[in-house]
Amino acid sequence: MPASLRRTALRTLNFAVVAVFIWAVQHYWGWGRLLTPWRHLTAAMTALAVLGMLASYALRALRVYLAEPDIPRGQLGQSLRLILVSNVFNLLLPMRSGEASFPILMRRWFGTDLSHAAGTLVWLRVLDLHVIAAIGVVCAARGWLGSGLATDAALAVAALCVAAPVAAHITRHAITAFLEKRPSRVSMLLLKAAKGLPRNTAGLLRDLALTWLGWGVKLASLGFIFAKLAGIPLSLGVLGAIGGDLSTVLPIHAPGGFGTYEAGVMILTTPAHDATAQLLAAAVNLHLLVLTTALVAGAFAWLAPGKKGNAEEH
């Protein structure tokens, strides 16, 4: 399929999914009724959640800035711009195709080799899965996920994800040596990608700490808002926020996360709470908050004048 036709198909799919979502909300609730719960929240509560999300983006930017030497020192703001813009592409484009924006923007703004930038992206996603999997294991141990999700196979996969960052760091030199002994185009690309891994134990601990802190701030903020919207305990609110965010890091998700985000929220909350219309409406409202904040922040970041890094922005 030609590239232009693929782009047209993706745009059409985006519009179709959003249109169906808007129609479904109007048909089953009505937008006025759906947004009613926000009247019971103070402006300070909503602002706190938005600030929590923005703080999590800033921590992600700091993680990339400290880990990536291609980003000139003093350009933390440009790193934040990178995170916000790539986040919008990742939210709006289906099938994880938005992930490609990260290495492309790294090359465009900082002159980073694409393979190296892709390796950095993979490392960041490994860290994210590590956190989500660790939280999932704890939730399963407490019996919060129900027997359907807490299977032995699922726990085994989660345990592998939890151990992945440390395992990758420990085996990094052995993998690099193996690839260097077998020079080929593929091995050269993999060697460049391996440069995205932390170079020492201090770097590993720094990346882990920033990842946990960023996720902790975000999930606490969104969990608080979701609990208020749904009228449920804070612990269940955090579980719902985890489910929603887990849907955004899976290999496949709908454009904008419409439908898949709500499904993630409901899957983790319904084992401990009845699936009511109020709960589903709260999940939709939580998604709207996440999406609106990301889109507005991304739009400001895209329009903001950026400093030139190693490569000119054009």
C-alpha cells in the first residue's frame, strides 16, 4: 500500500473511532449527563490532577535528559517538548505507530542516530513495563485483580517484566561483545540501539528512581480524581488509573485510546466493585481529562519556539 494511502487510511480510522465514541456517549448517556460529576469536584482538585500529570511529564523529560548525552546540556525544556509532542503522536495514532515519533524527533532536534534513539525508546518502555508489572504483582498478591487476571502465566510474565531492566543492565556487556564478534548490518544497528542502555549502575538506579517517581505522581493524581468521580475508595481509584495507563503501553490500542482506555480502567476495578453506569462514566471522564491535558500540553510544546540542538529544526 502506498505511503499516502496508508496515511489517509489512518486519518480515516482516527476520525471514525472518535465519531463512534462521541455517538456512543451521546446515545447511552448524553454529554451533559456524562460531565455532571465534574460539578461535584472543586477547581483545586482538578488542578491538582492536571499538575500531577504535568509533573510526571517533567520527570520523564528529566529521565531522557540525564540519560541521553546527545541532548546538549541546558536543554531540559527541549527534552520536555520532545516528551509532550511524542506523547500526542502516541495517543492519536493507532497500533503504536506514534512511537516512531520519538526517534524521529530525536534525530531532527538533536541529531541522534535513529538506531540509538530507538534503543533509548525501547529502554524507556522496558522501564515503564517494569513499574506497571511490579504494581500488578502487588495487586495480584493482595487479591485485587480477581482470579481471572492473576493466573500463573500472567504472574510469570509480570515477574519477567519486573526483572527486565536489571537483567538488561547485567547482560549489556556480554551482548555487546557478542554482537561485535559478528559484524553485520543487523549487529551494527543493534549495537547502536544498545547505547540507549545506562552505562553504569548509577545510571540504572537513576532511571529506575525517576521512572517510579513519575509513575507514582501520575497514578496518585489520576487515582484521586477517578475515586472522586466514581465515588469509590482511593485504592480502587488508583487501580482504575493503573488499568487505564496499562492500556496505553500495550502493543495495540485504539486511536486516542478511545474504548481501550475505558476497558483497562474497568478491568482492574470491576473485580472489587460492581460495573455500574457511574463507574463507566467516571472512566470516560478520566480518559477525557488525560487526553485533554496531553493534547493541550502537546500543542503548546509544538508551537513553542525550541532551541537548536546538534541538528537544526526544520
